[in-house]
Amino acid sequence: MTEVHNFGTEAVTCHAWNKNRNELALSSNSTEVKVYKKTGGCWQEYETMTEHGQRVTSIDWAPNSNRIVTCGSDRNAYVWNYNDGKWTPILVILRINRSATVVKWSPKENKFAVGSGARLISVCYFEEENNWWVSKHIKKPIRSTVTCLDWHPNNAMLACGSTDFKTRIFSGFVKDVEAKPSGAPWWDGKMSFGTLLAEYSNGGGGWVHDVSFSPSGDKLAWVGHNSSISVVNAATGQQMAVLKTNFLPFVSCTWLNESSILGVGYDCCPLLFSYSDQGQLIFTCNLDVPKEQSIGTQSAMQRFRDLDRMAAISDDTKNVKTLHQNTITQVIVYSGTKEDCSKFSTSGVDGNLIIWDFKSLEKSVAGLRI
């Protein structure tokens, strides 16, 4: 069953879940991060994080250590620990002179990476002596803003996309905090931090908006502002597949299993793609099947809220048939893992956060597949 939750008229720019999925952290296009707890089917706000001085751009919640990391346009990042019933921040030394754009915990949660407009990636780890998080920089050959990041399952490789139309894979191995990883695709024995392991051009040009490693780590998918989705498979000699679609540009993507990729963005609906063992990438279906909405009684206040959220001037302009009434800003796995996702969540410019039942949707749209 699909669940729709609304958090006001402001855009939900980023969100993250705790391990048990009964708590939620999100930012509504502001300097604040609000933390909610689910009570009786409703989300009750219990804390507001106000440390950032400018807009929060990204949030990630470590499931096992229960730590939240946030970054923002104020060029700062904070790690939040829950102690004595309150979230308290710890300083992160990013050493950047431009906005921080994205943050991601590593799989083992012993470090995290921050992308920025300073044309670099800060890989941060905890320094016990000074009780703060310090960073090491990955710079070359990045030539523009880093827009997205994803860690390989081996905890050592890091993929990034940027506005120079490139997708890259770097070594994020930090010998001070971890042992040498075992061999993996793309990993040719070069262990030194910051080594460029692979570089790919976004097919046809366009900013790279999001990257995602497959559950096994053998494949890497990314989406771009040119409405394309690409997959490279290291297990088959880095064979690359590019699909240029007729949809509006994608903003975010994730793997739902080893052969299914979900893309979301300006089309206001989740779009499913499949990647075969033969290296073929195809569009599968739209998971948001339009439904005719019944016309019922509605208060004047609710009508005006809906019009404001959808930037409409009258009820006649309300012609978006999808559940999201504006651009989808983010998609993440809600239930299960990338290996076998059963539910995923999306946030949007319309202020909605939607939890989708992927297993049920697959069955309901089976007849619509191309």
C-alpha cells in the first residue's frame, strides 16, 4: 500500500530514515533539519536541528551507529549523536570554500564523504584525540561541482558525479581507520587514497545528478540532466549501456535489485528500468499508475494550500495525475536493501514524502511493461 505524507508547502529537499524506519529526518528547503517519530500512524516532530547557517543540502542516517550527518550551503557538515534524549552536533573539519552539496556514510559507518562546489570530495573520519571529524581531499581530475556520491559495498571505492558531465570512481581507502579491502571490480591493486580508478562521460552531455552502485558492486548506474540513464558493468570488461529517454531529466536513482533501477525527477513519477545480463538497458514501466480522483468536499483552506503547493492559479490547472504534484527530489530504499527492495520512499517539491510498495506495484503494472 502506498503511503502519502505531507510536510507543508515547502519543498522537501532531502530526507533520511533510521534503522527501524520509525524516525525520519528531513529538511524543507531551509537551514533546519526536523526529526520526526512515528506515533499512531502520524509523524510527530520531536527535535529541530538549527546548527546550519544556510540551506541544508543533504542528510544521511547511519543505521547501526544511529548517527546523522548533515551538510549545507554554509560550507559546513555536522555529525549528530543522540545522547540523553537530545541530538548534539560534533564539528567536522571540511576545509572547503564552497557549498557542500551531498553527504554519504560509508557501508561500515567509520567514515563519510562530502561533495562540494569546491571541485573536491572530503572523505571524513573521526579523530579521537581532538573529538572531531577530520577530512582528506580528493581533487584531481574533478573540474566542477560534485553533485552526487555513492560508496561501493567494499567500503573503499567511491563513485561521484559532477557538473563537468563526468562520472568517476576513486579510491576512498583511509589506512588510518580500516584494513585493506579484498579485490573487487575496478580495484586493480592501487590502494592509495584518491587514486582515479575509472572515468566515464555522460552520454550526450548533461550534468550527472545521481550515481548508484548495484548491490554486488559490479555495476554502476547514473542519471543526467540530458534525460539519460547509463550503466557500466565492470564484470564484463566495463561494458557500458546508455539509454536516452523522452522523459524529463532525472534527479535521483537507486538499484532495487541486481537488475532493476529506479529513476525519478521532473516527471513527478518513479520510472523503472531493467538491465539484463547481456548488457541491455531498457525502460520497463511507470510505477505511478494514474487514477481518476473522485471530486469530494474540500475546505477552502485546503484548496488554497493545494494551489500554493502546486504553483497553480485555479483548480483547472490541477492536471497532474501523479501522486507527486511536482518534481521528485530524492529516492531511497525504505524497506529491504538494494539487493531485494520491497519498499522505497520519495520526497518532492510539493512537500510530500511517499512510501511506495515496490512488490505490490510490480504486480499491478505487470501488464503495462514494454
